[in-house]
Amino acid sequence: MKRDNHPGPVQAALSPPEQRKPMAMTVEQAARTAGVSRSTIYRLFDSGQLEKRKVRNRTVILTASLEALVMGQPIANTPADR
């Protein structure tokens, strides 16, 4: 029996690693991506407009949070992150 070389539904849904966007980024990466300064990123944290997470001793920004901010969508504030 000959098998088709078509990916199954699970494989088709997964992108190759080089096409996936990261789940989170550093403050520097977020500033560069959004075209703003690091200080602006920290002000956005303080105002609650941008979500952050602590991963060990590093502050990271969820990519989805930065995209929501840039697209003008509200984010879900999580008090534990402030």
C-alpha cells in the first residue's frame, strides 16, 4: 500500500520552528518590535497596558500582550504580575 506524502491534520497545524513566533520576549526585544524605548515599555507595565511575567530573574512580555496593545485591544490585567 502506497502512503501519500500529505501531512496529517496535526502535522499540518504545526508550523516549522522558524515560522513560529515566540511566546514571550525580553523588554529589549519588545521595545525593538514595537518601535519604542525600553522606558516606554516599563511605563506601559506601570499603567497596566502591557502584561509582564517573571521567568526566574528575567522580566518577559507575552507576545500576545504586545500584539493586543499594538492592535488596540484590551488586555486582561492579572494583579499577581504587577
